[in-house]
Amino acid sequence: MSITIQQLMQWKQQGRAIAVLTAYDYGMARLLDTAGVDVILVGDSLAMVALGYETTLPLTLAEMLHHAKAVRRGVKNALMVVDLPFLTYQESPQQAMRSAGQVMKEAGAQAVKLEGGYPEMAQTVRYLVQAGIPVMGHVGLTPQSVHQLGGFRKQGKTAEAADRILTEAIALENAGAFAVVLEHIPAKLAMEITQKLTIPTIGIGAGAHCDGQVLVTPDLLGLSAWQPPFVKTYANLEEGVTQAIQQYCQEVRSRQFPQ
């Protein structure tokens, strides 16, 4: 039986932390699911870590659907959430509905995630939730606004900026979001937001006081070309994979393989 949104809410009340990781293909999704990850996010980080783009902006809905379908086939227990790519939901609530509907119907997503909490986005969230589409919010460093933010910089460092992020998070909760990602903000601000919201907060570079944590899976496995400063690397698979491939090439050329 798949993990539900209601379980995430219960875990917040119980103080049970929520483990979230990203997946972009069947194989990794199956591994994450088997290992016991609570929420698997088909993140638009797909654009950078799997497709080689410099930002998340070029990712299309068609590309996201292609990868989300593959992830769906590998997920049996975790809650599967899919990011809506840049400019597939910002134009209007109706555009967001079409994009979210495709992700839910074609890829089997159980929820969607979108960035921003300013009044217009809260209205979009309310529109989707009223139609029966669960929404995870995302405030702080919002990668789809990377050019407006001047790069992948920590957000909420001034009192004014912190107030705005808190206001956005509250607006998302009031609009019906079931959880909100807090990315690259001060730990003190993340703790304040977590205490004020009744929905779970999922931190990434936001300290230890959130209700859950999310990382980009290739980052924690040591497979990314570049890693944010807040990532903990749990394995160095790049080195191991490179050595294995080099050994294979060497054995093929020396005719040691196959024996």
C-alpha cells in the first residue's frame, strides 16, 4: 500500500521525519522505493543531472512525462510527486490544471509540485486542490527563478526577505498545499515556518528543524558534477563506477573478458 498524504500529516504531528529523494528513471526509482524512501520526487533537477542542461529552465513537459512514466513503473510504496516544469503552470490556473492533469493521468503521479508562494501562485494551488489535485509547494530558493534571484544563492537572509518567505509558506498552506519545500534558507527561519505551519515542511539546505529532508539523489551518491554546499555525500559512486568501466575496457582490449 502506497504512502499517503494523510500519513505525512500524521508523521508531522508525531515528530517522525520524512525522507524524500529524487528519481528520474525506473532503475533508481526501484532502488529508492525498496530502500524505504517515503516520497520520491521526479524533480525538474532532471534537466541538470540527467539531461545536461545548465539550469532547470529548458525542461519541457514532454520530457518530464517521459521520465515520470519510467519512475512510476519502479515505485510501489513511496508517494510519487512530480515537478511541473518552468512555464507549464505560471501563465494561469487553467494552464496549471492542464499540465498537472497530464502528469496525473499519463504518468500516474499522486501529487505535483510547483514553485513560488506569492498571491498568484497560491490562487493556482487553490484551483488545483479544489479539482482534486494534491499540491506540494516550494519557497525560498526557487531554481526556476534562478536568473531573477541572481544565481543559486541562499534566500531569506534579511528580515524583509524572511517575512516574505514566511508569508508565502502560510499562503500555500491556506490554499490547500499538503506540504512545502523550504530550499536554501536560514535554519532559524525554517524552524519558525515549521512551527507555524500544520502541514509538513521538507528542507533542502534549510537546517535540521524541518519535518523532512530532500536531496537530489545523484548528489548524495557522489555522481554529480557540481554539488550545493549543504549536500552530504553518502557514497562516492563516480569513482567506483569509473574504475569498474576502466577495468572492463582494459579486459576487453587485453581479451581477458570474456574468458
